[in-house]
Amino acid sequence: MQKTIFVVIYKNFLVYDSSAMIIKMHHRYFSYTKVFITTLALTVATLAVYTYERGISSYVFIPEFSEEVIATSSQSIAQSALPPAVLQASVCDAKTIFSDESDRRWCSALPLADQMRLFQIDLTHEKILFFQHGILQKIFPLAYQAPYGKWFQTPTGFFEVGVKREKFMSSIFPVWMEHAVQIYEDFFIHGIPYHTDGTKVTSQFSGGCIRLEDPVAADFYDTAQKGDMIVSYLSLADAQIKNNMISPVDTNSFWIRQRFNSPLKTDWSWHEDKQYNYIQHTGVDFAPYENAKDISVRAIASGTVELVVYNGIDDGGLGNAIIISHNIEGKKLYALYGHMASMELLKKGDTVDAGEKMGVVGNTGYGCNYWHVGTDGCDAMGDPDIHLHFEIKDKPILASPIPDTCILPSGKKTQCIGYTSHNPTDFGYRDPLLILFSSGVLPASAQTSIE
Ligand SMILES: [Zn+2]
């Protein structure tokens, strides 16, 4: 297995591991000092750590380069590191069970995580795909899910099967739920609830849980095992982009790992939100498929560069990020493109064309003070963390347009970045999915609840 490090001693240096497709731009170390000797010492020290941790065997030292070369080289590295496309390969075999013939389309969809047992909840198509060792075993149709856009909507992200309960009474209403499987905190997958007299609940209102028709719920209950991995997500497979818009990422190469307003349980103490202790995602996280062909980040419309931030102590956890002002539906709105591996040479005041490439998707930023994203807690450097955090909001700033008073565990008040303590629409954020796509992304059953 060949591994190589590229080092650029200039304003940035790149650490690159070709087998793991990890691309990092470290600007952080250079923010502390401008003294060359110190930066060189830090570079060597950091390299030593990376070399040791990753078993890297060869290096390429590039003494000095322009930022343009940095951007170009990291981009070509990123492209060449991608594994060959395997979309044509089938994930089904003779034992795959189809309750619906049209479900065969999922045979060409790669599993979103490499796990022995994996449940993928596709909230767009309202199906739960069950994989074992990368082979699709069975597909469970959803009956219905929570209304779209509410703070208690079904969360997206990586979870694990928690407790299983054959029958229990709801904590909110006096109704029975059967075959309940816990996804996350108060969010369950279960059968259709019924009243104490045995009559079914007719309301399709769900407080975030996913409901399955009873035989499906029983089957799902028997199949799920505590600790099985769950990925809850929206799909871009049938995404229809609006006429005057460009998707910020290639819809054939990406899926939506976290949607706008997705509730996220946190242990932090948040202003006015102590009762539930949930925070809400201010953007959409687009994650590339393992075999993604195009991981470019593109301008959704023509616009003007308002802010360029490099991965470092002032990045607010967003890493390499760009904010562009766009004229959207007659209004001036600001789109933030965050966590990029590398960026094109752009500065404040530059204009960009619709669809212009501005960088490459990555995993720069994070830091435990701000983020709890991905499957690996604070160590946000693994492949699962590569994504574009994309926001649309009222002001060209990293933080929430309306100052929030998020309180860190230390008691220190801080500005909310990437999350708000309540619905992000209250803080000057717009739902990017509603602005970008005309259909094919939001679940059919949720469309009616958007007004
Ligand atoms: Zn995000």
C-alpha cells in the first residue's frame, strides 16, 4: 500500500495519505507565529506525529509554492485518490428479499458505511435498507414520518440501534406502541399506535418517530439488533434542481448526511433550551459516496465573494470556508460553503459565475468546542467526516446572523456557528433544500406540511 505525504512550506502545508484519502490543510500552526524557524519546527513535529500514527513511508517536500499551486495540487490529489467507480456492481444477491419489484433499483446503491450490519433509513424514498456485509438483505417500507421542518423531525446522521420494546405506552399520549426500536434518544421506529380500547390512531402526526405498518414493524423488530449501525439521511438520487440554480455538489456523487434543522442532542447547556437540550443544524451536510467521481464545490448562482476563511483558530470550526452573496428569488442572500479540503484563489470582492468551481469537499475545521459530528466524536478526521456544510443566510458572517447566546461547558457564552438553540429560521437561516431543489429530495409525505 503506497502512502505519500505532500508538504508545502508556505502559508499552508498539506498532509496527504493516499490510501485513506485524508486531505488536511493545516493553517492553524502558522497562525501562532510568523517566525519561519518556529513554523518549520512545528511542521517537522506535526509530520513526525502523522508519520508515526499513519505508518507513512514516503515524503515529498515542496519548499515554496503559490496558493494557486496548493489549490491545484490538492485538487488533483483528491481526484486521483478516489477509488474506481463501482456503481455498476450489484449489492443484491439471490437471497435479497424484495417485497416490491421496484425496490430492485437499490441494487446499484452502495451502502453508506462499511459495517457488518447496517440499516439505512432513506427518508426521501421512505425505505429502510438492511445490509449485511455490504449485501442488501431486505427493504422495509415506511408508513409515515414526522412533518418536515419541525425541530422534532426525524434526525439525520449516524446512530445505533438502542433499546427494543415489544409494547409500551407513549409518554405523550395514552396510546400503545408496539415493536419499538430506538434510533436515538426519544426517536423510535415502531408500529401504528392504538388507543387503550384497541382502535388505531388515525392521525398521521408523528413527533419524530418513524411508523411502519404492523407486519413490517414486527419484521423490523425481529431483524434489528442492539448496536447495529443506522444511517438516517436524505437521498439526491432523484433530485430535481430548480431552473435558475446549480447544485453546490454533484448530485450523482453525494447524499445528505444531515439536513437543515435536524435535532441534535447535546450535553451542553444552551440558553432557553435546557428543557430539551437539543440544538438544530443551520445548514445541509452533503457527503460524498465512497466512489464519488466529482467532489468539487460549485457556486449555486453567480455572486460576489464576501468572506474567505482559512482552516485555523479563527475558522469557527468551519475550516476552509467561503461566503458568497447571491441574488436568490429577488433577495440578496449569503451562501456559506464550509469544511473544504482546498479552495480556489478567491478573495473578497471577486465575482463568481454560476457553477464555478470554488474548491474541493473536505473535513477541515471542527474542534470539540463546537462540533459533535460524524461517527468518531472529537476525532473528526476520518473519511466519514468529509462533507460540505452548506448554509444560506441573511448576513455574510460565519456565526448566526442573529447573535445567539450559546453557552459552552465552561460557562462561557459564545456565538452559535453551525447550530442554533432553536429553529435556525428564527436566526436568519434559510433551508437550502427548499431554495435549491424543486422535487425529489424531500419525502413525499412531508411535502404537504411545508407552507
Ligand atoms: Zn453541517
